[in-house]
Amino acid sequence: MISIKTTNTLYAPEKVDVGIVHIGLGAFHRAHQAVYIEKSLNRNQGGNWGICAVNIRSNSQLVDELKANGCRYHIAEYQDSQNVELREINAIRDALFAGADKEPLFEKLVSPKTKIVTLTVTEKGYYLAPADKTLRQGDPSIQHDIQNPTTPKTAPGILVEALYRRKELNLPPFTILSCDNMPNNGSLTRRAVCELASHRSAEFAQWIEDNVAFPSSMVDRIVPAMSDASRERLQKELNCHDQNAVMCEAFSQWVVEDNFPQGRPDWEHDGVQMVKDVHPFETMKLRLLNGSHSLLAYVGLAAKYKTVAQAVADEKFASLIRHYMSVEAAPTLDLPQEVQVQTYIESLVSRFANDSLQHQLSQIAMDGSQKIPQRWLSGAEELLANKGANKSADKADLAATALGVAAWLFYVRGEDLEGNQHKVDDPMAQTLKELHSRCADLSYLDSGSLVHEALKLNDIFSTKLSQNEIFSHAVLNAYQTIISSGVVECLSFNNRLLNNNTANLGG
């Protein structure tokens, strides 16, 4: 019988003021940042740090449903399939859909009560090129914001206009806190905002540079997308009849750079790690957890698995990600002193095996062109540089990363070996489709042209990596094996190398 613990709100929600505006209202925000604010409000019996959560491009239905329920909802935190905590959340005090009319949003952003703006808009929402992290000024949405700065479409454009209005009113700027999976997400957010602001004036961009705080943060919690099946499960298992409820794992981590000139909640009393430098934590999480997730997604989907737990239950996949983390990712990290890397790796494998979440690989596979540069490729560059590039690196050192890139390239063609089609949800989907179309007449023996052309996509792959013979040959070999024999055969071959290397580490 399932063990259920319940935690209810202890404060009067209607007496809480909004001090945080969050852009990107979705399942992750409701199960992560909002939970930490809920804990703070419970502990302080209310306060001034309620959230106004906003969607700017899609999912107006969620906003409507939340508002209809007074923005109250529940999260189910699963330790495993038999132990769960059902938590009531009232930290979101207002919800907005800022589509064509963004004035209600600007009213919130310009309010003197707003001290912090947080974001979960995914990597693509910053409009930065994945390879060199410069603003994609040719993107139609960014072009719109340049030409129509008072009616922006993008998150960077909204921040620029809100800061401009605050400056004109002599109001101090809010702090901008990115909660997306990007290394140095604070400085990258600063770059996107300042580069866009420079089109209004160099003086204004410099004002932002000098006066606006962009702390970095690292967020960690596995939150699968909700479905009708998961809502039905919550009704049956927990008697939770809440259309806006969210399922997630029990584990949660938030590491935040302590740089908030206008003040902040006392998060440190609720489990938030307030630090001077987030970088060691964020690169560790990106390359180990997120990198393994993406590896399981593309290789697992090619093997016909649907969920993370299904894939990692296969010992070949568990061996693959252990090798990737131990041999390919960990050597590139400047780990926090308190982290024992092998313990952390095994904790991730255990979290991935939590079959209560039913975390869909297809969800993780979305937006791969934006994710894999920081999850795999930056680490691969460092590993090759540390090994002396072509001179002394062992080909097996990049076996898992190369297999991942090959499986991603296979996935983005939009169909499997049997011709079954699937949707490729990616900002570069059309470019990737055209790439495969140009090479459609090639047999697998000639697929070197396809791999070569793919690695020339400089929005994804740096020149250092695309021109590295070890890396390109490893990707080509993996791709040819996937096309000719399937990913399981490719994995079986690679695992002979992987197991040897992992055994040498004592893993």
C-alpha cells in the first residue's frame, strides 16, 4: 500500500504580496522554484515574496485553469512508487498569459514591489547561438524586438523594455535570475539582454551592464511532463483531483549565486545553497545528469525504449552512462569540494531508475540542437584538449559522446529504421530535415558525407570539434553501425570498450 504524507499551506495566501515575476510557467517551475518559495512563506507565515507566473508564447489554458483555482495546486513528490509526499502550493499569487497584450505583464515588471525576475524559458528562449553564445540577431522574433522594442515577443525583449521603463521612472532595476540549464546562465542572460538593449542605445546597454544583477543558478529536479495518464494516476493513488497537479521526484536542489541588490527571500533556511560561484555545480549537473539524460534519450529511443527507467534498467545502458560520466565527463569538471564523484554518479543512476515518474525520453529529446553543445560538446572539447587532441587521446575516451551524437543525428531525421515517423521538436528542425533530405540517396557506407555535413553546422559544433579526426571518425563509425545493424549492436560493440575503461576506474 502506498505511503502518503501531506503538507498543507500554513499562511494566508491572500495576504501575500508579489515580489517575484516568473517568465515560463510550466511543470518545472511549479515543482521547483515555487516549492522553495512555498516553504519560505510557510516558515515566515507569509511575506512579500509571492510569485506572478507568466507565459508569453503558449499554454494560455494552464494560466486560465490556475486562475480559476485561485492559483492553488499540488505537487506529488515521489521517493519511489510506494512513498510520496503530496504538497499544497499557494506561492503563485497571480498568473498571466502575455500574448499579444503584454501591458499587464509590464505593469507587474515595473511595479516597485517586483524585486526579482526569474526565468525558465528553455535554452532556445534566450536566442543565443548554441556554439558561440552570441545573440541570434537574424532570428525573426529578435528582429521584431529590435524594430518594435515597446511591443516585444521574446523574453530578452520583455526584460529590455521593462528595464527601460524602470530606468525612465528612476526605479532601481530588478534582479534577473535564470533557472535554465545553461552553463554560466547568469552571464549568458546578461549577454542576450545587453546585446538586444544596445539596439536602443549604447548608453542604455551600459546602464544595464553597470546596474542590473544577473546571478547564475543551478536547478535540479526530475519533473516529467504531465499527461492525462499521470493525472488519472494521481486521482487513483492519492485521491488528488487537481487538473494542475505536478508529479516529480523527491530529490530537489537549487544552487544560487548570492547577488541580489534589491533583496531576496531567506532561501538558505529552506535548502537553497547560496554560494559565491555556481559554475562548479552547474557544469557538474549539466555534463553528468543532463548529459546522461540526453544520452539515454537518443540512444534509448533508437532502441525502442520510451522512459528513462526502462532504458537504465538495461545493463548495457547503465554501463553506457556510467562510462560517459566517469571517463568522458568527470575528468573535465572542477568539482565542488564536498562532492564525491562516484557517489554522485551512482546517485544519478539510482534516480534515473525511479520508475514511479515515467519520464518520457521523447520529452528529453526535444531541442537537442540547443542542449547538446553544453551537455556533451563543450566537455568533449576539454577532454580532447587535455589529452593532447589527436596525438594521445584514446578513441574510447569519446565513445559514449560520439554514440550520443550519432544517435541524435539519427533521431533528427524523423523516422526509425522501419520507416516509422516521429516529430522532431527543435528550433533547427527544418535545417536538420533538409540536411537529411540532401543525403537521402546515400547508403550507410557513404554516410560519411552526412556526418561531415552535420558536423559543419557551426550553430552546434565548434570548428575545434568538427575538424577533430578522432571525434568525427568516432561519430561516423557509430552512425554507420546504427544504420546498418541498429543501436543495440552499436551499443554492444562500444560496451566492450566502455566496460574495460570503467573497470579500470573501479566503477
